[in-house]
Amino acid sequence: MNEEASITADGNFGNRVRSAVFWRSGTQILAQIIAWGATLAVIRILDPNDYGIFAMTQVILVFLSFMNGYGLASSIIQAEKVEPIRIRQAFGMLLLLNGGIAILQILLAPVAADYYRQPIIEDLLRVQALIFLATPFMVLPEALMTRNLEFKKPAIINLISAIVGAVVALYFALNGYGVWTLIYAPLSIFWTRAVCLVIAVKFYIWPSFNFKGAGAMFGFGATLLASHLFWTIQSQSDIFIAGRFLNPHELGLYAEALFLTTIFAAKFVPPLNEVAFPAYSRLQDDPKALSWSFLKAVRLIMLICCPLYFGMSVTASPLVGTLFGSKWLEMSPFVSILALAMPVMTLQILFAPANNAAGKPEITARASFVGAILMPITFLIGLQWGAIGLAWGWVIAFPLLTLFTFLQSYRHIGISAGQLAGAVWPGLSASIAMAAIVWIADQFLPDMIVYARFAILVAIGGLAYVGLLWLLAKQALLEIFQLVVRKKAPESQTAPDLAESPS
């Protein structure tokens, strides 16, 4: 079979991937703009103390979420054929899992309140348990559409839920509900998505609690479940550990700095990975096509995330002052440090869909397991220097975790260290030079209002980055341009057209 024919039997596959990326990432951007607008308004109303307490509840919520059954949905996406009975079995399992998790969270609420020495956490966690009851009605409908690269309906639904969440958040914040604002807004988002997805997919089926013959589906899901558990430990251990020793104000500053710096890695890369997983799955029998697509995706993502994060690091103070207001300026040092770790974190995340699609989810699980050991140890050591030490923990630990992930993955994806470095280098090198230019320019700027200072630095950084790419990596700049204008690839191209599908 020649390379072009082996890419996919579906002649419209490339167009479907591009359409999926457009709807998934395009509406995600719009939904995030709405959500961020509301979030920034709420942040200016609430206090760091509110966000510190909320971060404590989130640790418990996220730790329990690893059992919510999203791995079952991934098994449905990855399988070549899914019978109706498997969908009913998955639905039944999701109902059992999430109902049990909701009950468990209610039982653990007083224990968590005692651990953090914050009585209000008990009431907050009991209300948050309602989120799990919505999960089964979101996971399966969205998985069925994702399997067919149908992202238009869920994308529109995400947009609707973002609008509902923004309205709820602003209402409760303006009416003095404090930390409860951060509880009710996510609840409204989850339940809006659940109701709309059920209606959109016409998901009117009865669950099956007879799980005979579902071993393969549950086995794949269990592997991803383990991976999710380990990822949860590595990503939430800082708040869990620090919440016991730091006061809510300091923890709130650190937690919001982490939220700001992980926006791209946590909000934009996972949706693109949702597109990449089924797309890579179609290429699992063509290693050359899979490796080519992965490297292309890495290069494009690094061209976007590196300037974003290095620029964020050198403009942290005016950035925080502009977005959050003067009462949050204490979080600027955390932003400067954490931003340095995020390009490496983004790169590490990109390995998961390629490994999963290649039928190697155990690699993702192993990497998460190592992270679940490495990150808590690093945070325990870093906590000796307070919240700043926690921030430096990300910078120290994530390069080590990414190196381990590469060593576990490269043979299965079909890439070398040199190829990966070549994909990362254009965005990384130009971004470091750009950050140096912005930092020097900042030293010479006179005193001015924070909004103007930030706007000037962003303009300088943007022009410097484009200019540096033009001089040093013109082809990379053209790739970004082609991605934006969705230019059709030449007919002679033989590799899979995933250039416009960064994963």
C-alpha cells in the first residue's frame, strides 16, 4: 500500500480534521474569552482568600474525579467498531461510578474541612458533589460525536454553557456571595452542558448493568484511569500539601498565578488533543505518517506557546496589574517563575494522544506514575521556601518528567531526539531572544499607567517575535500563516495533512 493511500481510506479525512479543529478550537477560544471576561471581573470583586479556600476544595474534587469514567469514553473513541450494548454498558458504569463518587465526597467533606482547618469547606464540598451527577450525561454523548470528528454541536454547547456560567458568576459575585460564587458557576456550566448534549445527541437510552463481554472496553478505560490518577496526584499535590501550611491569602495568590500560567496548556491543548486522538488513531498503522504528524503538531504548538509564556514571564507585573488589578500584584513573582515551566509542560502533554492512539496508553500511565512521585517530592522540598519554592518546583521537575516521557515514547511514535529538538527549536530560540528584547525595553520605559506599559511591551514582543522568525525561521512563520488562513496543502504532499491540526 503506498503512503498516500495508507493515510486514510476516507478521502475527506483531512477536511474533517480541519473542520474538527476549527469548531473545537475556534469556539473554545470564543468560549474562553467569555469565561475569562467573567473570571477577571469576578477576580476583581473577590479576594485572594476566597480563591485560596476554593483551591482547597478543588484538590478534593479533582482527586475524586479520576474515577469518573472518562477512560470508558476514550475506549469508545479508540475502538474500530462499537456495538449499542457497549454504549449502554458504559452508561451504566458511569452512573454507578459517579453516583458513588458523589456519596464519597459528601462523606469526606468533614475530613477535608478538618485537614485544611477551614470549616466552610465541608459545606462547599457537599454542594460540589452535584457536579458528578451530571458527568454521565456529558461524557458519552460527547464521546460519540468525537469518535466521528463531529465537533460542531459540542462546540456550540460549550459556548452556551460558558455564557450561562459567566452570567451566574457575575450575578453571585455582585450580590456578595464570596467564595460560593466559585461553586455555583461551575455547577451551572456542567449541568447546562449535560442537558444540551443529551438533547443534541438524542441520548435517550437505558443503561445496562450487565457488563458481560465489556472486558476490553473496561481494560482500556482502566489503563487510562490509572494514568488519570497519577496525573491528578502530580498536578494537585502542590495545593494539597501547601493548603495545610499556607494561609488562604498566600495560597490564593499562588493558585491564581498557576491558573493564569496554565491557561494555554490546560485550556487549549487538551481540546486540540481531543481532535488529535481520533486523528492519530486513523494513522496507527502508518508509523511514518504518525511521526510526521506528531512533529508537525509539536512545531506549531511550540511556535505559539513559547512566545506566550516567555513573554508572560518578563511582563508579569504589568500583566497582573492589567488583568487582575492592584490588589493582586503580589502574585507577579509566581507568574514570572511558573511561566518558565509551561512550555515544557505543554510539550509533555502532547505525547499522550500519540501514545494512546498507537495503542500504548501504558506509556502515558507510566509517565503519570513517575510524575506522581517526582512532583510531590519536589513540592515538599520547595515548600521550605514558601509558595515561591512551590513555583520553582514546577521549573525543576517538569523538564525531568518530559525527558522520561520522551524516552518511553520515541520508539513507538517513531521520532528521534534530534527531530524533536528540531521541532521545538524555532519557537524556543525566537522566544528567548524576544523575551530578552522585551525585558531590556521595559528597563528604559518611563513610569506610566500599567495598561499602557503592558500594551507597549506586548507590541514590542509581537513585532520582535515575528521579525526574529522571519530572519531565523521563515518556514516556521509561513506554517503559522498557513494555519491561520487554512491554506490548502500542495497536491504533491504525501504526508497526512495534519499541519492544520496541532494536537
